[in-house]
Amino acid sequence: MAYFPAFIKLDSKNILIVGGGKIALEKLEHLLDFTKDISIIALNFSDEMLRCIQKNKLSYEKRAYKQGDISEVGVVVVAVDDIALQAKIFAESKNYNCLCNSVDSVEYCDFIFPSYIKKDDLTIAVSTSGASPAMAKYLRIYLEHLIPESIGTFLKEMKNLRKTLPKGKKRMKMLDEKAKNYIQNWSAK
């Protein structure tokens, strides 16, 4: 099964991570690129996870997950090896319209974490729909080297133009031409 590529606005979504180990930390670090509205529940936390939590001033509790913990949550990431708990949280998430990701168990996922590149306003996601996360990672690394360092500056300029120019075909054509020229000049180097 293929996953539909979508970018989700996390501004108004509380996120809960269940787990405190290496994989939970990896998911936390990815989410921190987009939001800080994250809480963590785990029986045990790695030292690295605690450092990241404290550095980012996140809420956390050292305890087991209990039913209802996701009642006010928009997204839950289940980063534990307990498959029964993954299944339980996934089933419970349906009662609350909460998106669920159970690490390494695609059958208990509403979404998966793609390998991604984030440079200022540019985000590029690469996914193999879970077939080969390693391939997605190496393709991301390859693509990352192709993106010019000036992309952030260019995108700020484009954002300002979109805000200041009146909407319409003329603006659309000018912005399209500007983007095309940027890519052509960049790829010619």
C-alpha cells in the first residue's frame, strides 16, 4: 500500500510520544523541526532523550501509557517495542480522530515518517511506503547535496513577492518565471 504524500500543519495539534528510547528520540527530533507542542510518556528515558526534552522545555511523565492519554491529542507516535500496546493505542486513536504512528508496525499507522530535507521554508519528503527506509534515507542524502545553499533566501524573496503583489494571472506568471529562472541558473552551474 502506498501512502498519500501530505504536509500537515501541526500548529494546533498536541503531539504525544509514547516511548523514551533511541527511536522515540529520533522521532522527537524530527517533530521538533515543525513544532514544540510535544509531550512524552515513557517508563524509562535515555539520557539523550532527557537532554532533548529539557533543552526544548517539553512536558514529560515517567509512567506507563494509560487509556485516555490521547483523548486531547491530534497525533500520537508509539515508539515502543510492545506490539500489543501499539495495537491498543492505534485502536483507541480511532475514538478520538487522532493520527497514529506506531514505529516499525505499518499496520498500526495512519501515517509514516518520511526521510526529509528541511532548509528554511523548503521541505522535501522521500518515502518508499515502508518498503525500504534505508533507500529513502540514502536518496534524501543524495538530493540534499543537489539543493543550493541560497534556496532559503530565494524562498523568502518569493514569499514577500506573493504577499505584496496583487493576486492574478500576471503575478502567477511572474512568480513562475522567477522560479524557472532560479532553477535553470542553479542547474547550469
